Amino acid sequence: MAFATTAPPPAGNLKRIVAASLIGTTIEWYDFFLYGSAAALVFNKLFFPDSDPLVGTLLSFLTYAVGFAARPLGALVFGHYGDRIGRKKLLVLSLLLMGGATFAIGLLPTHATVGAAAPVLLTTLRLIQGFALGGEWGGAVLLVSEHGDARRRGFWASWPQTGAPAGQLLATGVLSLLTALLSDDAFGTWGWRIPFLLSGVLVIVGLWIRLSVDESPVFQQALAQAEARKADRNAEAEKLPLVSVLRHHWRDVLVAMGARMAENISYYVITAFILVYATTSAGVSKQTALNAVLIASAVHFAVIPAWGALSDRVGRRPVYLLGAVGVGLWMFPFFSLIDTGGFGNLILAVTVGLVLHGAMYAPQAAFFSEMFATRMRYSGASIGAQFASVAAGAPAPLIATALLEDYDSSTPIALYVIAAALLTVLAVGLAKETRQRDLADVEPSAGTEPATAPAADARTV
């Protein structure tokens, strides 16, 4: 099978790029997931104390969902400037915004101190988090994809994806340690602030590493050609990245959005909503639920590169479809195992769920990157991924909690995830395989589906 002939970079340089993307995404996801865990565990009491416990949790998850609402705006802004001035600068900015907002959450006064202003301040900082994360993902995966060896792009591009379970692992690990060492009163009074304040230290480390890497050579090449076209008075003016995406890649955007549904919804049900379900319906302690997510996240981290490598061999679509079908089939056993209340069964339920999720998440970075031309790739990948998150990950814990309150059963929640899996199977099933495409292609090909043919021996810049 022929592949694009984009030359692979030196191994040491590529590993440094991967490390920079991985550490940055780990920190950003740590910040984002830390909020989700705190929303399930303590924010309902600290910021919505006058509500019924389950209603307070719903309100807490509503502020959690607000962060997702800001992600499309982040995708638009970061995507536009990332396609115009480069990936690296925008990744540094996203890290500063996310880390600053998370650190500030650790300093927030609660409802007991400032009343209704507390949830308003919390929501504002959550919006900043979401805006930053909306721009982070596209830049991080593109930086690796555009540096990487075409034959192993799925493997290398999957490493920034491990930032999600690594961030989950770090956030859950810190919370688990604190809940083990502190009494419930101490954790609820001041202990919950510690993991948010730690973000400040992590950001300094992340910035030091990110500032040391080079800009994507594929983007630099595309930028040079764009500048040459500007100098040519007879050349057509370059359109805004968003306009180009909607004109040439609208089908790819829809595919990306559909592909995200099962991946996004299943992840937040498995890792965030479980902290509510296991403690309220299955009678599992908060510490036990956190430990199960902690162990499963470690396995999730380990399997993502393996799924990415498999996508290099058999294609992005088969691996992605395997994950979507698997997650849908696993939902009823997932809740049945949790209902037993056994720690081993809880670990099994979450671990299998995250392994199957990894089959979607691992090839996603290369899959989405390969859909779009270089000068609109940051915008296209970010828009497809982040606009879907508003309908998928944002309301997932909220919908799941509401279904639990209304029906007092896990069946509607399982059916909700299965419906998302069916939508993802449809979207990915209609997509074309992308693993042979050359990321050095700058211009979309004629029509509305650019670069749909295998890019054998492609050398276009």
C-alpha cells in the first residue's frame, strides 16, 4: 500500500515534539477534569448549599457544562490564528489561560462567604477553561501530526491523546490522596483547593517545555507559499480559514462531529457521572469510586498508543468503529457491574469502558488531521471536535444525572450512550479512509471533498 512521501523528522526532534504536546495536554486535561471531579464531589455543597443534594449536583454539573459551551468559541479563535500565525504560539496561550483560571478557582470564596457571587465567579472561570481547551486540542495534535512520520502518524499523534487519561489520572490521584488523608470536613473546608492551586506549578513546567519546540514544518511551508501568493498581484486572495473550511470541508466537519458523539458522551459518563451513580445508587464510597477511576485511567493511558499503532496498520475507520460498537454493547454490563457494589467489578466496568473508548480516541487525532488541508487544518479539526462537545460531553453528566433522578434506573442512561454510539457508527461508516493522505497538501482538491484519494507519492506543498 502506497503512502505519502513526507519525510520523517529526526527521531529526537519528534520525541521532543511529542513530549511537549503530551505534557501540555496533560496539564490542560488535569485542570478540566479536576473541575469535573470536584463538581461531583464538593461543589454542590460549597456553591449551591440551599439545594437538594441531587439538585445541587445537577447545578454543579451545569457549571461544568458551561465550560463546554465556551469550547467552540475557543476553537474558532484559536483555529483562525493557529492557521494564520502558527500552532506553537497559540498552544502557549491556551496553557496560560487554562492554568490561570484553574489556579484562580483554588482561591475562590464559597457561597458561605460571598453568597450568590460565588457560583457566578465559578462559572466565569469555567468559561475561561473551556475557551482555552477549545483551542488546545487542535493545536496539540496538529503539532505532532505535522511533524510525524506518515507511516506511523496514528501512533505518534495518539500520544497527545494520552494527555486526557494522564490528566484524569493526575486529577483523580490527587483527589483520592487528599480524601484518604483528610476528613470529609477538612476536605470540604480547604482540602479541595490544593489540587487547583497545584496547577500553577504544572503550568510553569509545561511552558518551559512548550517554548523549546519548533513550529510545524508543514505549516511553515504552507505559510511561505501563502506569502508568495500574496506577492503575486494576479493570485486570488486567500480566504479566511473558517470560510475555507465551510466551503471545502463541510462534510468532513459533519463526520468529525458525528464521530465525537459516542467518544465524548461515553467518556464523561464513565469517568464523571460514575462518581455520582456509584456513590448514590450503588452505595459505593467516594474513595472507592475515585480509586476505580484512577486504576482504569492508568490502563486507558497505556492502550491509547496501541490503538493508534493499530490504526496505522488497518486504518482509522476500522479501529474507530470497533470502539463505537464496543462502547454501545458494554453499557448494560457496565451498570450491572457497578450495581454489585464490589470494588473489583467497579474496576472491571470502568476499565473495559475506557479501553473501548480508547479505540475511538486514539485514531481520532490522525483521522481528523488528515481530513483537512494545511491552511485550514487547525480550524477544521478544532471546529469539528469542539462544536460536537457542546451536544456530547457538555450535557452528558447533566443528562445522565437527570435521567437517574427521573427514572431511578441506569437503563435510560445506557440507552442514551447506545444512541450516541449508533450515531458515531453512522458518521464514521460514511467517512472515507484517510491514513494514506499527505499532510503536506496545502490546497483542497476540486469539489467539496479535498484530498479524498490516496496521496501516493504526493509531494505537493
